[in-house]
Amino acid sequence: MSPLAYLIGLGAPSLKVKGGVLIRLYGMSDDELERLKRKKMQEMQRRIATHEATQAAQESMKEKPKEASTDKVLDSIFGDRAWEVWRAAREQFPKVIPKVEQALVDAVKQGKIVEKIDGGGLAMFLRQIGLPLRLNTQIRFAEHGELKTLEQKLKSNE
């Protein structure tokens, strides 16, 4: 019987094979070995989780260029304050706007939309398709090179 077979045959819990070499861990109890096994298992799980997170990040990076091209297409037709209206619509209707966005991009690519769309036109379009968009509206006056709100204007006139 070879010395390796003899040691394995003993079934001693203090034996560990590392890279094909048998190592005897002196003075280790079964509890210590179990603790080491748990520690190694946790380390492996962390590595797997890190690897999965890295893959998810890479997949999201693949989606980013698609989103960027969509924004480029929309930028080619959005003018004036259309982006402000679009961001408000995204916040208020997060489930519907991606479908509207794809429809707009498709229409631009097919040549159905060739003119610039301003903020008012986009807001009107969204209302016509059933999205009652609420915009933060402010009335401002230009006075002595400054923009003042209606409230500031009324206070200064008093």
C-alpha cells in the first residue's frame, strides 16, 4: 500500500489535497475544518456574485449605446424646449413613454417626421394621445436685465 493510499484510508479529517499534493493540517479539529469549508464557500459565493454583477453591468453597457442612438434621433427632431417636456413626460408616465419613444424614433427613421418639434408641439402631441402632461409653468418678466417672477414683479411695484 502506498503512503498516500494509507493516509487516505485512515480517513483522517486533518488531510487536505491541494493541487494534487497531500497536506496534513496538524492540530485541526473537525470544527475548525468545517469553519474553513464555510469560509471558502462564502468566498466562492462572493466571487460568483461579483462575477454576475460584472456581467449585468456589461449587459447594461450594451444597452446604453442603443439608448444613446435613440436620444440622438430624438435630438435631431426636438427643438426649443422639447427636451424639458420629454423629461417631464418620462417622470410622469414611465411605463408608456418608452413605447411612444420607439414610435417617434421609427417615424423619424421612416421619414414621416422631418420637421423640428418644439416643446408646445410635443406637449400637444402627448395630450392628443391621452397623456395629460403637467408642466411646471412660470411667468417671468424681464426688467432691468433681470428675469423676475410675477410675485417679485408685484412686490417691486408696491
